[in-house]
Amino acid sequence: MYRKTPAMKTPIHLLIQKYLQGTATPEERALVEQYYNAFSGEQPYTPALSAEEKRRLEEKILAGIRQKIQGTVILKAEKEAKIIRMRPVKYLRVAAAVVGLLALAISYKLFFRANKVVLTTDYGEIATFTLPDSSKITLNGNSVVEYTPWNTTQNREIILQGEAFFSVKHTQNHQKFLVNVPGKMQVEVLGTEFNVTSRRNDSRVVLKSGKVRLHLPDLEQEIIMQPGEMVELVPHTTKVAKTKVNPEKYSSWSSKLLVLDKTSLRELVAILEDTYGLRVTVTDTSLLHHTFSGRVPKQDVEVLLLSLSKAFDLKISKNNNQITIQKE
């Protein structure tokens, strides 16, 4: 027997709007996702298209969306990244109709890679994204998050490259939220706030609140973390270090502030290179062991460099992307 559910009685454009705003019920989200299947898998409305033709069609749709976005003024300080999965051809008109909503929903860079959603930031950028489950991800500069949209019965699973601060919402059915750092670790949470870094040889997790479980497949080990703890993989070894720290030192960047707490110049150089894409030369290597404490703004690299030079008596010169640091 076929029966209409309450969601089915709601006009699709209203469901789409609720989906983008994050106010849709699980049933409504599932219905919208049924309308907007990804380009991989079954293609009932494009059976005659080759893989290359489907790729070109996808690019055409996305190009139109990006063009609209470029001409749209984003008024919200914190953007929302709500996910729409498109069935091609039949819903091209629907895609055009919701471009205006998408423009408000997409922050910095959001694009589709097959059946995945990819969120990115450029060097020096910080962006906060709201996921369909109302969890928030703040990406530091030069970072990437990739995930396949999930339903209410699946784990919420993402892949991170770079650095991100997570504020994860607990769901009524206790869905796990999994952060994968490829080849290094997996962070499992239910509802909590934590910072994950994966750059060069630096891989660490800092827990601000709640509880997380780390899965370390290479070490065949699991670690339960408590608030105020940091777990990091020791470079070039099979060892793990677990220490008590001030979480603000490692997550303050998400508030566009750099908190230095006995931070070495070597660590600062890594931040300048990894987050801002700068090439740094320190003329006196003994300076690399000097530590600094204080608070400096980090959103504008010019202001950051000026603040560092004045606060710590350093002479810092900048030529394009080349930075030279020496004693005052």
C-alpha cells in the first residue's frame, strides 16, 4: 500500500530551502537526497551518456553555479555548507532555481568530486562550514575536508588534510563522527570539540571538551582522550606522546587569534609556511629554539608579522612570499 508521508506533501522547493537552512527533519533530508542523487552510481535519467559526457554535464552545472556565486555578495559572517546531490538533465531547471540559495550556502570553496563533497581553504584563509547534521568544521588555511554525504543510519565520516577545529553535534541515534587522517589515525567522537592537525610529519589531536577515541591502525592501538589532553605521533617513530596542554593554544586560530604559550620560533616558522604558504629563512638558527608567549592576530599575515616583530624584538622582512627573520 502506497501512502504519502508528511514530507511528500511539502512542495519540493520548500524542502530544498529547509535542507539548505539545516531545519529539515531526517525524513525530509532523505527525501531531498533521493531527488538529488550524485553523478556516480545508477543514472536512470542519463542511461545513454558516457562517463566523459556525464563528467562534462556535471562541470557545466557547477560552472553555472560558480558563476552565480561569484556575482553574489555573501552577507553572513559564517556561511553554511549544505549539500545538494544533483540528478542530471531532469533537474537542471531545479538546479538553476536553487542557485541563489546555494550562493548563500557555499563558503570559500565547495565542489563536488564524483559522489563526494570537498571543502577547501587557500593559504591564510579561515572558513567555518555547517554540515547537514549541524556540526561545525572550521578549516585553517591550506586545508581540505572531503566526505560522502551520509544518511541517518550511517556513520558521519570525513577525511582531513591540514588542520581543522570540530564542534560535533550528538545525534539522537548516537551516530559516530569519524575523522580520518589518511595513513595515520582515526578520531571517533559522539559529541565534542577538538582540534586535528595533519601537516608534514606533524599529526596530533587536542581535545577541548567531551571524549574521543583514537584508532591508530599502524600501531594497533586505541587511546581514549580526556579534555585538555593532546596526543601526537612522534615523527619517524612508532611512538605516541600523550600530554596535558592548554587547548586554546592549539585551537585559538579558529577565532582568528594566535595564542603563543612557550611556542618556539621553529613552530612559528612551520605555521607561517603551512598556513600562509610563505618561505621562511632564519639567518641565525639559534633563534629557532627561542620560545614566545602572548597573543597576536593571525587573519592578516602582514599584521601578524608586524605583531611578532614588535612583541619579540625580531627583524622580519618580506619580499613577496619570501620571509627573512633575524635578530633586531
